[in-house]
Amino acid sequence: MSTWMAKGARGGVGCPASARKVGGHRVRNVALLGIMLALLIAATSCSGPAAPRVVPFHEAATSSSELAAPPASPVAAPFREDFGDYPVGRWREGSVHGLWFVSYDSSPCGRVGIVRLSSGRKVYRADLSRCHSLRATKTITRANYPTNITVTWRFRVVRKTLKVKKDWHTAWLGLAHTTDNAWNTLLLKRGIQGWEAGKFSPKCPHGGSNRNQCYFGAAKRPQFADGRWHLGRIVQRAIPGGVAMTVYGDGRKLGTFRDTRRAPNTVGNVLLYNEGSIVDFAGVWVSLASR
């Protein structure tokens, strides 16, 4: 089990001893007045807000609304991310970590960041186990990527966290993200459907959570069980008027879909996203193609 803590600074550092305790020596009146004045100045300079207590990070109160796009986005380039170079700890909403920007974490009940597994390997974990209603987390690449891109995610759903569990309480693999209501999606899951592909777009029918959703395709087989590691892949290419998206689950081709209607999502960020669950991402691989 990994524990992430928010560090709190110790108060009173640098205050002279006279500001904390006065000795019992007898002094003349003038000297006593000087000491009292010195104590008053020291107490004033060292006073202030009480030192923050060290608290579990999930107690920190931050906004869960989507934040602005990250500053100083780097040039889009291929990468292979295994999260091994990051220190263990919480990634706070609005913070930047290498290639990544935490858009929202559903704080105070949600948390995202780096944990070390019993094997010694580090992973990015999105944990919504303390949320009693459906919530989500979203971390995005700082860079916006072009249309011709291939993205592979290695992930597992540790467990679903709500009493009423749904198939879509899982990892959502996404790219071509420009807003919370504009990105392409792939879900590998277990239940009535084993997978589904689609998109969010303002031009799609209302799908709940203030977003609009269209479906490209879905099937009952194959199934992707919680608790196991899976590989999801999206190969996206430009076509006249939109994009073609080929999706894979654990190396198996699931389908190819052409999207030329209802404002296709063509460029944008790569995502780490989940709903109603604890999800580990062990790797993200991005490659670019000329066409």
C-alpha cells in the first residue's frame, strides 16, 4: 500500500529563543524595558498563520473543475513514458510533471500521482476510492499532437470503487483532446460490452456529465477483465474531412472507424483518464506518422 502525503512547513523556524521563553534573571528597569521591546518585535516578526499540519493529500481542498491549458506546451514529439523517473508522490490538480499536466483530480476525494508497486515498479495511479459518487480524473500531455499519431497505453483497473458498478467505471484511453467535451475515446472493459470506441463532441447527442457523446463501434467480445494488465492502442490517420481510427485491445484489432461528421476531433492532447475506479497506468507510447 502506498501513502502520499502533502508536506507542511514547520512554523517558528528562525525565531530567537527570547520569543519563546524568557529567563528569570533580575535586571534593571531600563534593561527590562529593552528586553520587553525586543520580545515584542520578535513575537511580531515570527507570528503569522499557524504551521499547516501534515495531512493525507486527499484531504486537501482544491477545485475539481477543469483548469486552463498548461503553460509553455512543448513541441509535439514521440515519447515512451514508463513513469520510472518521477518521485513517488501526489500530483496536484493544476501541476506540471514532465510531459504531463493534471487537468483535474476530483479533489478532495480523488487523487493522482506516482506510486511504487510491490514489484518495485512505479506507475501513475488515478484513485477515486474515497469518492461516494461518480467522479473522474484527467491528466493530459502538455503538447498538442497532430492527426497522424499512434498511441499505446498499458494499464489495469485495480478495482471499481462505487457500490453500483458500471462497465464504464474504468480507464478511458483518449487522444485528439482539445476540451473536456472534444476528444476521441477507447474503452476496454468487461460486462455487457467488452469494448467501445467513440468521441466527445459538442455536435453529438447529450451523453451526461455536461458532455456530448457519439459511438463509433462496440462489441461484447473480447472482454478485458479488471485486475489484469492490458494494452490499448489507437492508430489515428487523416482522411478527407476527418479521421480514420483503428483500435486494438491486447494486440487484437477490434475495428476501424471513419469519422467525417459532427466536428471530428483531429488534433490535441493524449489523455490519462478514469471514472469510478482505481486505475494504474504503467506506460504510454506515442509515435508520429507522415500520413
